Amino acid sequence: MGRFQKTLLVGFLIVIAGFIYLEATKPMPINWYPSYNNEDKIPYGTHVLFKVLEDTFLENITEITQSPFEKLQDSLQEGNYIFINDQIGFDEAEQDKMLNWISKGNSVFIASNYISKNLLDTLKLKKNTAVLLNKIGTEPLLNLVNKDLKSKTPYHIKRDLRLSYFEEIDTLSHTVLGVTQVYNDTLKITKPLVNFIKAPVGNGFIYIHTQPEIFTNYFLLIDDNATYTQQVLSYINNGKLLLWDRHYKSGKRINLSPLHILFSNKYLKWAYYFVLIGAFLFVIFEGKRKQRSIPIVAPLTNKTYEYTRTISGMYLDKKENHKIAQKQIALFFEFIRTRLRVPTEHINSRFFNAVASRTGNDMETTKNLFTFIEKVQHQQDTSQSELIKLYEEITVFKKNTDGRT
């Protein structure tokens, strides 16, 4: 190799090393996933809050990994059950057990954007979402009603968030504890909307707050926001045990390993180890003595393409463009739920933000695609040009996710 070639090789290696260094040292993008898990230190985790509660209440706080339905089967001691997540959906049986437990003199604290309709109907509540027509984003202003806890200046969350409030409450029994309003260039709540209430249930109470983001790391570590969170939780600071729910968490840890069941039981674990040891010994001592020829097995032919082509041809022959479009949309929504882990029940600004941030597409492209999808879903018939446009836009959108459809 000549001197010139060596110089080129060294220069090439230096460039490669430079790229590797830049890639390794560049800052990680911020993860805005609404986890609400107390193990997560991302902006929308609750690590800071849980550590503060642990330091404050010491052994008087317990993590509950079971569902409330399973936990309340036991003789659960008195306490305050805390649920913090972007959505809380109790089923009817679980809700009945929960309300029965509250009626015995206990408390349940719920902070969530979405609350199950069963619970809202039972408590005679009706929720709504506040927006400003002259602004795209909704930044919440928050404050408490009690004059001893109320701040002179409302607390401001400087993020575009869903602002839910109670449109209707039972004024005879419910107590309004906090209010909210969309920030409109002034730190004043002029038209308060109820976002924090206390409702009696037998001898106990249920507290509901519609802005769970106030309990996240992002909110607590900015300015004096921790004071607001502390004052909100002061309503359940009654000396009883705090029960921290870890079941209803969007960022809940799920063990997907197929060996999880084996390693969770010591007898199965050691049986597995003995099988591996036995297989290893067999390979060492028997593999040298017996050498069997390995037959050539032709791989199975993949008929998926031919099958799909036949079915699609049937639809195209019948010119059922609308059915093809509906199936394309259904498969795309399944892709969003499974690959992006984004629920598709509510198509709103929160949904657009989540999908755009996880696919690499900008907000305008994301909104335009789902606007077109909604149009196709609600029309009676779909033209061939619309079908082709739908296919092309979904394909381009998915390619931006990871470089392949």
C-alpha cells in the first residue's frame, strides 16, 4: 500500500471516528411520554413526587401493583388510595368495591384527564374541555379556592395540555376545592372553571382533580409549583396510610420475557438450569460419537402475497373502494396502537402531539392526514383517486417513522 493510500485510509478512519464521537455525545431527545410511573425521571413521570412522599411519610406509604378490584378483595386497612394517570377507567364491579371501601370512612384521590363514565354518572358529574378560539394551544392556569391555600397569582403550566373541567356538579353535596382557566396572556383567572372537587361517599370522601400533570417531575421542578401540589395533597394528609396505585399507569412496567414464569419460581428455575446443563453435557459426550447427516428441507413457500393479491383483486373488481379505504384506515390505527403505543379512542391535539413526536412527522402533516382519514370514514362512497391518495399519504407517513412501511 502506497503512502497516498495510507493517508486516505487514516483520513477516512478519522472521519468515521469523528462521526461516532458526535453520535455518542449528542444529547438524548426529551421523552414527553405521559408515564406517571414513580420510577420514571422523564418530565411526565412522578419520581420526584413519590420520593417526597416517601421522605415525608416514611413507612406510612405503600405501593399497590394489583388492580383495585383484586386489592379490595382483601381486608384492606384504612387509608387514602391515590390514583394519578392520564386516564382512569374503573369497570362497574371495581367501582362498586371502591365506593363501598370509601363509605367506611376512607378516601380516594383521583387525578386524571379522563375518568370512566360510570364514575362520573354515579357522582352526578359532567366533564368538558376548555379551549380558546383565538389560540392554538391551551396552557392551564390553576389555583385553589380556600383562602388559606389560595395563591395571589395562579400557577401557570407553560405547556400545551388538555384542560378538562367539571361542567356540572352536584352543588348540594360536592365541595369545590380548585379552579382553572386557559391562559390568555394574563396571569388572572377571570372566568373560573371547576377542576378540583370533594364528593362525600358514605363516611368517606372521593377527591377528583382533572389536571394530573401537576404531580409530574416537570411541574414540580419549575418555580414554586411544588407548593400548589403540596396544598392539593394536604386534603388527604390525615395521618392514615397512603396507598399509591401502580396498576393504572400508562408507563407501567410489563415483563414480556417468556422465561419470566420460570425464573419467578425457584423450583422451575433450577429445573431449567439442570436441563441446560444436561443438554450441554449431551452435546460434549454424545455429539462427537454420532454424526448424522442433516437432510435438506425446502422452506415453505410464502403464499401471503398471492392471497392478499387475490382478496384485493376481488374488492377492486367489485369497485368497493370504500371498503378498501376502511380496511386501510383500520390497519393504520392498529399500527399506531401497537407500534407507537398511542390510544386512538380520542383524536385530539394530545393525540396529534404524541403521534407526531413518535413518527418524526411535523404537526401539520399529522393533522392533515387524520383530517383526510376522518373525511373518508364519514363519507358514503370513496373514489379511486381518494383511495390512491389515502394509500400514498399513509405510506409516506409510516416511512418517516422508521424508514420502512
